[in-house]
Amino acid sequence: DYPIKVINNGIDLNIFKPTKSNFREKYNLKDKYIILGVAFGWGKRKGLDIFIELSKRLDNSYQIVLVGTDDNVDKELPQKIISIHRTQNQNELAEIYTAADLFVNPTREENYPTVNMEAIACGTPVVTFNTGGSPEMLDSTCGTVVKKNDIDGIYNEIKRVCETQPYSKDDCLKRAESFDKNLRFTEYLNLLVKH
């Protein structure tokens, strides 16, 4: 009988926006499709095993980059995956999102992942499993959703999105306008005024 209002998290679009960098040059990735994963607490829940399997399937025109790793995660990773333990700040993270061709989030348990919004706000489309709130910020203009644990499905979507580029940077940025933290703050204020 009580009114229920959902107010999603927002992000700072002054930080998470297309940001130029020398990331591709630094890692010698000029001619490769960069597949990015960002998480804190990498493990099976976040889909680390999916990235390891993808690294075996994707050819040399692809490069997987994982951010938020640590020494223990590095022991599990094949040489083919670039591991970045942490970024210096959010601006550096925005640079990496911008450099990527695709953000992949094979999470198995999720609430409403900020990383999906951050990637889209930097102009990078998202492929994710249909788990928790992970698909909620995507629409047909900025990404695609794959059935949970469907390794063939996520592999096929990575190839399709990278090679046919169905999602434009501009469409991603347009979608990201709705993630503005200031809009979320206004929703909270409006809710307070009403009650």
C-alpha cells in the first residue's frame, strides 16, 4: 500500500565523457579491437572465467584489457590479457573507456552497475549478461544483452559489434544524457518536496 519510487544512480558526465589519450600507443594496440572489462573484486561472480575463455577464442585482432585486477588475479590470467591493477583517477579510467571498442560485462550477479553507464558515457557500447540490473541502462542504441553464462552468445556479440559497428559514439552519448547525476539529485529533491 506504500508508494514506491526507484531512483537509479547517476554518474558525473563532466568526468565520464570521450577523453583522448595515448592508451592505444602505450600498449601497442593501434590496429586491434580493444575489449574492456572493469570491476573491483574480480572472480567468477564478475565473469573473470568468461574473459579467460574469450582470450582463447578471439584472434590476434582483439585485445582484452581488464581494469581493477590485482596480483592474485594476475596469476589466473593468460599472457594475452592486459591487466591494469588500478587507475590513477577517474579521468584515466575515462581515457581507457574511450580507447576501447567495446565494454563487456559478463557479471553473474549485479545490482545496477555504474561501469556500464561510465562506458556508454565515454561513447563505448556495452555487451552484458542478462543479470540483475546490468541490462537496465542499455537500449537498442548503445548495447546488447546476452543470456547469462552464454559464452558462445557473448563471443558472437563481441565479433558482431566490433566488426559491424552497429552502435555509434553519438548514440551512446545521447543515451548517457539520462545518466547525469544531477538529474538523479533533482529526482531526490522532487521526492522530498512531494512528501
